[in-house]
Amino acid sequence: MKSLLLTLATRKGAWLYHGDPTRRTWRVDGPHFLGHIVNHVVLDPRDGRTLLAAAKTGHLGPTVFRSTDYGASWREAERPPAFAKAAQDGGGRAVDHSFWLTPGHADTADVWYAGTSPQGLFRSEDGGVTWAPCSDINEDPQYRKWMGTVQDGTPDGPKLHSIIVDPRDPKHLYLAMSGGGVHESTDGGRRFKPLIDGMEVVEGFDRADATFHDPHCVRLCPSRPDRLYQQNHCGIYRLDRPAQRWQRIGINMPAEIGNIGFPLAVHPRDADTAWVFPMDGTTVWPRTSPGGRPAVYATHYAGATWRRLDVGLPASQAWWTVKRQAMTTDRLDPVGLYFGTTSGELWMSGDEGRHWTCIARHLPEIYAVEAAEPA
């Protein structure tokens, strides 16, 4: 491997950080789209050079940009993700922003998926140039009920996120909706079914109703594709297929920290290892790190135990948090971990979380961080 690429999506633009394989030096490229909201920037692992950026611009509105030269130039999608035209009675919906981008299966070159706010699933078959609805769920009456309304959603609007393609089968997909639960498809995304058994909801609501489920982030283990981890508004979970019921592994977190957060990352080669970034899940809103002492927590036993990893992180008076897309790993040995904060800092660990170093400060609020290997 010649280099690493970190893509940062922020509230006011995007940045690219080019690193050498030692992860000691980084070259910054940016800003791109300065002043515009960028929710996600992803490098296509199938060619190692195509970048897609989901942006909400002041003059173009919600759209997707594409670069085939590592960000030296960008072109807007000819047809960005958009719902069917609103009915005469005003019953249609409009995309506020594209939130999540996922490359298709390794055997389906140029296929991409996008999740939007409000909740919608879209597919591109030409590398992100044109997009179209790809699923019945966008307008299905039952799914529309589970999605709720814009007023019912999370801050910055409800989301469809965590779009996962099974590496063994391009027709096997997972997605999550905040709110609306976790769902699975076995026909390429045309139809989905709920996958919410075992997940908790806020006290007083019905667990059997997908409307009240708020998954924050779902990850599939590359080394064991039948295992999923989930960080939820109501805990941390693991699911080992073909089981249908999530196991709440967050109850093994320290009681004083709790098991509420947004991001989650999994080890690329060890399905028993995962990392989370807890937040104060009590009455504090907007969320903060517990006690102003941020830390990553790791499990090496599939959630049976958790260990605090905070060497190098601020010991006090650091109240930032980490958003659902803003923590990731590379594939080196040892694995590198990265996260971006709501205060605009980019942190890195080259030893799987045992020690942390800040490699960028004073950026806008960071929405997403991805690690990739350019061609």
C-alpha cells in the first residue's frame, strides 16, 4: 500500500487528508465546497480513485458531486436523488439532503446507494451521475408511517443511513432509519422487512412498532458477514445471523458511562472487536461527552466486556461528541482508528485505540470521516 486517504465531511465543506503508510505525516487538501454542508464523502474501493460527495449547497440545493481525479475537479450529478414529483394535493415529499453514500457490491461496478433526509433509498448505476428511487419503501404506506414526519425526526431531520451491501451477495442489503428501525432486503432493495426484535425503545413506547426505534449506526463485520453491530439511541447491540433477535451487549458497559452514543466501528479482521464513542445520554441536550472526559470504549469479546481507551485524549473540560458517520478504521496492521468531533478536531490512533493523537484542529463541525486506500 502506497498511501491512505481520509475524507472529512463537515458543516462548511470537505477536506482530504493524504497519509503515508506509517501514518506519521499527513498532507491536507481542501477545503472543497467551502461554506456548504457536506454530509458524506466516500472513495470508491472498486477503482480507488472515484470520489462521491453528498452536499447541500446554497445555490444548487441537495445534490451529489463526483470526482474521478481525487478531488482535483468535481461535477454535479445530472439527476441527484429526488422523490417522485409531489401529488396535486401536496402529498409528496422533497429531499432535504442526501445523508449517506454506499458503494455497491464489488461485482457491480458503478452501482451506488444513497440514503436521504427525509428517509429515502436511491440507487445509481452509472457511478453517481444519475439517481433513481430503487425501493418500494420510499412510498410504501406502512414504511411512510414508520418514518414519521419531519417534525418527529432527529436533529437536522430524519435519516436513512447505514446502507450495507453483503459482500457475498449483491442482492442482500441492510439499512437503518432514524426513526423507523433496522430493515433487511434479499431482492436487491426492492422490498425490505423489519429487523427490530430485541431492540429497546424509549420507555412508554411500543417496541413492536418500528416507528419508535432509533438506530444510530449499524456495521457489518467484514471478516464475519453474518455478524452485525449496532449503536442505538437505546443501547449497543449485536446480531449473529441467521438469528433474528438483537442481543443488547451495551449492558456490559460501565454503569457511570452508559451505552448511548452515535458512532460505531468494527475491526476489519476480528469480528469480536468493535469500538464505540459514548455520550451523555441523560437529560443533557445537545449531547456531550460524559463528564467532559471523552473516551473510546473497545470490546475484544463481542461485547462481553468493554475497556476505556483515552490515553492522549483530554482529561477534562472537553464536551464535544462524535456523530454517527465520524468514526472509522483503516485496514493496516495494527488497525488505525480515526474520529472527527463536533468541535472540528480530527483524532487518530495507530495502535487500535491504545494511544491517541490530534492531527487536525479548528475545522468546522465534522459530520463524517472515512478511511480508504487510493489506487
